[in-house]
Amino acid sequence: MTAPQIGFISLGCPKALVDSEQILTRLRSEGYHISPTYKDADLVIVNTCGFIDAAVEESLDSIGEALAENGRVIVTGCLGARADEIRARHPEVLKITGAHALEEVVSAVHEHLPPAHDPFLHLVPPQGIKLTPAHYAYLKISEGCNQRCSFCIIPSMRGSLVSRPIQEVLQEAERLVTAGVKELLVISQDTGAYGVDLKYQPAQWQNNAIRTDIVDLASALGNLGVWVRMHYVYPYPHIDKIIPLMAEGKILPYLDIPFQHASSRILKLMKRPAAAENNLDRIRAWRNACPDITLRSTFIVGFPGETEQEFEELLAFLSEAQLDRVGAFAYSPVNGAAANALADPVPTEIKEERLARFMAHQADISAARLQQRIGRIETVLIDEVVAEGAVARSKADAPEIDGQIYIDGATHLKVGDWVKVELEEADEYDLWGKLI
């Protein structure tokens, strides 16, 4: 009997990608095969994103495309919290679940496409089904978020913080490393809050006492002999304790902190922790403790009520902070977000003009910081080998969102190799180097 075929599309952030990997791992273990096309699939699963309007529209369009090409679609993910909106556009979908709903999705697949074989006859690799390249993987340590930022609806979609037991996280990390993963990207909605819901309960790992918190987790991951990269970290005071681990080389000297703005008034309207001056002091302290640290952040421009003076304050913050990697987007109302009710929305043309100024300002900073690395010898991880040479990333570069390093002529290298390069050229975001 032919194995049932599942089509799949995963949209949105790395947290959603991990959910997709878990769904596919479970289905593959039960004898389902993954179809590369909608046409050849018996059923399609669409894992949606609902964070901003553009993501909602992309998700709805993707559902429509899957329905047009296949006709049998199960919807899951963040947009699933707005089932009425999905049904209004696509009433023929078979089932809608919310985010992080493994059992519901699998049950829906069983209902509409029963498994054809005994799951014990179907082997799955120990690390599970991964949607990333073999040499790096996302390690999700918690689900949900306790923050209630006024522009964000993630807690309403994914709930409050639920941390995974630390032994479970470390066991998954070990399986990934054993399978050949060279880089672990630690993710969650609020990585720095890991363990707070479990009251940082103590545990045992390899005959050592360990607390369920981000510092002990980072230290333990640092013993696995691979790159460990921290994402989505609020600047809580205890994050300072992670910086020495970076200085010692246990984890990568890389911190992804979503500051979002620099104006104290706007941060208060956003319901964000910390003030800009405190953040600048922390950045100075981190760089003193770990001079090689790479700081990445994201910002929102044109938030309701943002004045020209407050936007200029944000540009001044960028000049002072000298962040290495920065992403930004113009504020967009999100259905259900508290910020929608704030007074004085910024006109669209002003938001777009400020976004362009912001990105130009930061591009100059990024270019200058990359120029400072010219002449250095750095270890890089090979992501791709093409006809012209190899494409790599340094410790300062996360996949998909940061820059790359191009190595001309290095066609003998393999994806997943660590090699040393001397950096020779740079533009605003990328570098070129030669093999050492």
C-alpha cells in the first residue's frame, strides 16, 4: 500500500519552523511521506504566521494557493488563533488549530488521512526531521511569553511562558550535535526569561547540579563543542552573567536583543522594559567584558505618537550604541494589539520616510564596523559551495538575517566545514576573504 503523502509549507519565524519540524518528525515516524509538491500530496498542512498584516496576508494567500492546487488543507500556527478570519476567506479548509499544537495537527491528519502503516516499521533519524541545513539547527527552549508589549499579539496566540525542562533541552542538543550539527541557535519568544515559570527549579545533568535558567543552560550548551548562538534576549539584569561565557569562548559572542526604540516615552507606550540610557550603559559594560561581542537588535519606527524629536533620539541612540546588526520595520497595526487604540498615529508616508532614514543611518554604522574587521583572521562556518567559491558565516552572523562572507575559488570546501579566513573587503553588510 502506498504511503500517504503530506505537503507542507512553514511560514514565519524560527519558532514556527521548530513547530513544523516537530509535526513532520511525528508524521514521518507514523509512516507518512513528505511530498515536495502540492499536486502529488494527499493533504497539505500550512503553518501560518499572524504577527503583522503583511504576514497575515501571506498566510491567507498561501492557504489559498494550497487549496487551489490540492484542495485538502489543514491550517495551524499563529494565525489559527483567528479562525473566523481564515474561514471567512477560505471556508473549505479541513481543520484550523493554533500555534504549538502538535497533537491537534496530528489528530487532524489522522482524521482526514489515516496512516497506512505500522509506525514501528518506519525509522526516523534520532535528531528528528529538520527543515534547516544539516550543519545548524534551532533549539527552542520555551513557548509563549509573559511580556504584554502593546504592539504584539504573540501571547494571545501562543500563551504565557512555558519553559521546557532543562534536561529535555540538553538531551535534544546532544542528539543534534551527535547527528552532525555544528551550530545551535537558541530561540524562544523571550529567551532571557527561560525558567522563570518553573521557579528556576534545580535539576541534575551529567552528575552536576544545574538550575533551569538561561545562564546555566548556556554554560551547559557551551560544553558541547559547537557554536551556540543566543536569540531574542531581553536585557534583564541576569543577562550580564552570560557575557563572561562569551568572553571565555564557551558560547558565541553574539547577543540578539530587541530594543525596539530609544525614547523612554515610546518604550513606555510599547510597554517595554528598560530605558535607553540604561541600555547604553549595559552595552558599554558588555563590550568592556567581551570586546568581540556582536550586538544585533530590531526596532520599530513610526510607532503611534512618535514625534520627529523622538525619532531623532532613536538615530542618536544608534550612533552611540554602534550596534553591529540591525533590523527595522515601520509600525503596522496588528488586529488585536493594544497599540491600535493609541492616539496620534503616524501617517504612512512619514513612517516610510523615517524607515528609509533609519536604514541609511544604520548602513553607515554597519559599514564602518565591518571595515574595522578588515585584515583580521576569523573562523567561519561554510553554508554553501557554488561555482565561484564558498559562502560562509562568521561568529558575528546568524543564518538568514545577518551578513555573509564570500571566499572566492574555495570550491573544495564542504558545507559545515569550519575554516579560517583573512578578511579583505567589506560593504555595508557582507565581507570577502581568502582562505588561510
